[in-house]
Amino acid sequence: MKNIVDNIEIYYILVYHLMRKIATNYYLYTLGGTFMFLLFFGCSKKVSEEIELTYQKNPVNVQIDYSRMGVGPCEPSICIDPSNPSRIVAGSILNRVHISQDGGKTWKNSKLTSPFGVYGDPVVRIGPKGNIYYSHLSNPTGRAYASEEFLDRIVVQKSTDGGSTFNDGTSPANDRTKDQDKQWLYIDPVDGTVLMSWTEFDKYNSKKATDQSRILFSMSKDEAKTWSTPVDISDVDGDCIDDDDTTEGAVPVQDAEGNIYVAWAHGSKIYLDKSSDGGKTWLPNDIEVADQFGGWTLTIPGINRCNGMPILGIDRSGGKRDGNLYINWSDQKNGESDTDIWLVRSEDGGKTWTDRIRVNDDAPGKHQFFSWMDVDPITGYIYIVFYDRREYVNNETDVYLAYSTDGGRTFTNERISESPFVPNDAIFFGDYNDISAHNGMIRPIWTRLDKNTLSVWTALIDMK
């Protein structure tokens, strides 16, 4: 079918240029040109590739929520509704829900509840029908670490009314005696399949050699009503210390043919696995994508805990780079005082990967950290948000956006925060930020600290 569409496009291009060449009458030229313009652009899905979008500088920053006491808001997740881009939904620790109906200019905040408890690691994604999925850790008894039931499952709650209400939540049927942590979601933009990958600990924070961690995968074909039996996809187990030798940071994606990919970090390496039968079976050997120098746990002055776990993204634009896989992460390849943001690309379904490229474009010697990535499903452009200290000699921190319009070959860096902030390592800052992009509309989300006020923010960024 693709070849037929390509041939039709070529045919219309040739006819259009022929009409322009032979037109001897302004009326004929205008009428014919207009007709062929409409016909060509109406039939071609790929025309969006030819439209060059330009970054609009100095984006407005919007505070979404804040608190001067307690835990959070931090560790935020955000998603633009593909069925209604004016609606944006976000979540943050521990159980906060943030909803905007005007593209991120104003926000309404509420708290999520579930009989299984809501205990952080919020991940918010929205399906093609506008259904909102909010996944998080469990705390059934409300006693957290003092309870055996704590972290017994990953909970996914769904809203079908724009976030006004959420159901109680569902979960894959994992071993409830083990601890489930650090999940991530991917929603197929066409059929709405919900993918989820996460880390299972035999016992979280155990130092026993017999207690191990692994990457699990499950999926739902019925909008998170039911889930497939979780599958252990990591060939090598990690420890349970929640450090470099723990298998963590699993992120799933799916291509247009239904192939599923999951990337994660373990032991100073980044791994990828692939399934071509709906998650039932996986590669006999995990693919080693890249070295992660110094591992995924990073020491950053002023940050209580920092990680550089990999973020897996995929081009689903239908354009010439459709199916490209991208992995973004941070590490200290250039030294403990020089954390950098990196990216690699695969154009053959994860079999081979390019050499790493440095995403941040500053001179060596400064920290860039806590990156997250999204690939615009309409344009295929890549957007990465991260903290940046290139302008300072102390712990002052800006927020930057790096974007690529050429499939990750080159990146442009732009400062998007209106002012720097100074974090305090006595205050938990979360484990990640997030970013969402849709047809040139980009909404990052990040945490900042101003004295004792912890807050989450977005920037109103548009490529036009």
C-alpha cells in the first residue's frame, strides 16, 4: 500500500509541475494550480515532513502547583491529549493530579485516591480516544514501609471524563509478595494498546545476594481493564539495593507493525529487548545498546538523589523516519564534575545503534542532568528537557530544551526557564521530569525549589 501511495504522490507532483509549465493563461494556471495543490495535499500523509517548524523563543513559564510542607509536588509526568490538545494532564508525587483545559495556561489541581493506595512514581499518558491513564505505586494499608503489602503491585487508574473522575485501578497479576517499582507506560497512538514495563524486587533495598531484581512487562488490549501475564524480559537479574547494579528505568514503545521494545539500565550498560508477537516471547539475548559510564546513579551537588536512566522513544509520524528508535540518557563519561546528556539512534528495529552524540552543546565541565525525551508523533521532531548549570559556578540551575529536526543527528539547545533556582539536597526532588509533544506543541514539566517552596512548572512552547 505504501508503494502505491508513493507512486500516486510522484504522479501528482509531475502533473502539477507540467500544468505550471504549460499554463498560458493566468486563470488556467491559478485554477489548475489550486486544484492540484488541494489534490496533492489532500492525498499525501507525508506532506508534514516538508513543513519546517520554527522554535518560538522565550516561552512563558507557568506554575502548576506548589507546597511549602510535606512531600511533593515533584517527580512530575505530563501528557498532551492527542484527541484534544487543549487538554493537558499531569501528575506528581505523591498523588497529585493537574489538569489544564487551555493548553497549559491555567491548571486545576486535585488528589488521586484508590483502594490500593497511591504512593508516587506517577506516570500519566493519554490514549487516542482521550482516555487518561495514571499509573503509580501501591500502598494498600496506608502504612507504607511498615506494611508487608506496600509496593505489592503497579496500579493503573483510568479516566474517561477528562480527569474529573478515575476508576479504582487495575494491575497485572504479578507476585504480590514481591515489591513492584519504577514503572513506565506507552499508549499506542492508533489502537490504544497500553504497554507497561517496570522493576520487580524480591525485597526492595535488601542487601542479600539471594534477593534480586528484574524487568517485567505486561500489556492491555482493552483499555487497562485486563492485563497480560507479566513476563520477565531481562536476561540478567540485578541486586535489590536500588543502585547501579539494580535493573531499573524500563521504558516501553511499540512501532506501527506491532513490534514492542523495552530499554533499561543495569551495571553500567543500557539494554534493549524486543518482542514481535505481542509481548509473548522476546529476543534470546538482550541487546547491549551503549555503555553508561559511572552507572545510572549520579552524584549531583544539591540533589538528594539523581539518576540517568534511559528514555526510549520512537518515531510514529508516518514520515521518512517512521520507526526510528531513540534512547536518551545521562552519564559521567567526561568525569564526575561533567554530567552530559546523550542520544543514540537505531534505524533497523534496534539491531544496530549509532555512536552516542552529546545533546548539550556547552563547553565541557558543567552538569546537565535529569533528562526526559519525547518524539512528536506528527512531525517526528525530538525534544529533550533537562536541568543545566552551564552558566554558573555554583548550584544555580536552569531548565533547557534540546530539539532535533533531523532525526537526532544535530540538536539545538534553548534555555526555557525564566530564572534559575538552587536545589537543596535535604529536600527530595523526585527521580525524573517529563515532556510531551504533539504537532509542534511542546509542554515540558519540571520541579524547582525556591527557598522552602517546592513547585512544578511547565513552559508554553510552540514550534510554528
